[in-house]
Amino acid sequence: MIHYHNAVPRSGVNGRALVATARRLLTAADVANRGLSVSLVDDGRIRRLNRDYRGHDRPTDVLTFPLDGAVLEPSPEPLLGDVVISVETAKRQAAGYDAPLQREIYRLLIHGLLHLMGYDHVEATQRRVMRREERRLAKAIGLPWPYDSAPVYSRDADASSG
């Protein structure tokens, strides 16, 4: 199950398509038996989350909050965790890539899902593995990958908690 919440009025994001894509990504990532929470927020909200949970008082594009096997209630479909995406930051990044907002949201969803699955990009070897998996998942959902010229990940450019 995909739990979806869009807290940004008139965001320009197609929520139904995002939920359907999230389902396809779970299948492509071999975790179709797991649920996922996806929230779209503004820069103010993600900045507060980034400050409160990571100690970085600035907005970021995506934050993840893995549940790490926590059992909140009995469920046949345990949740991997939460992916929180800033629509405002995604819009700026999409413009920088000359990509539609929806595509950038999908890219950030892929990135967040991989963080929930334990991938990281702190070290060069981790970055290579994570980028390869990002491209594989993008291909699985038919997402063009215009991000090859994107800046190299930094520790603070995007984030997962933990």
C-alpha cells in the first residue's frame, strides 16, 4: 500500500500517477510486499524536518525515515518507511535539468526508496552502486535519465535520516 499526502496546494504534481509509479518502483525493487509513505511538502516544512532530525537548518530535496523493522501494528504489508519530498526544491532542480516537475518527483522518489532500502552515497563505491540502481529503477518505469551531468551527491545536498 502507498500512503500519499500532498501538503502543497496547486503543486502541479499528479498524485495518482505518483502513487501508481511508487507501486511499480516497489515491484522493480523487489519489495512489492512492502508499503511506503510518500509526502509532498514545501521548503519550510522540509527545512524544519531537516533541522530537527539531521541538524541541518536548510531545505533539502528529499528526506527519508526508514522504519527499520519497527512494528506499529500487525500488518500483512509492513512499511519500508517515509519519503518526504520538497516540491519547491524539486521545481528548482527540474528547471536546472530542463525536466518536467513530475519526472523530478519520480527521480527523488527513486532516490528516497533506495535510501529506505539501505543504499547510500557517502563513499565513492556506495555512490556508484546507488547511481546504477537509480538508473535501473528509472528504466523500469520508463523515466528518461537526464541527470548524468548533475552535480555529484554531497552529504547535505539530499539526505536520508539515520
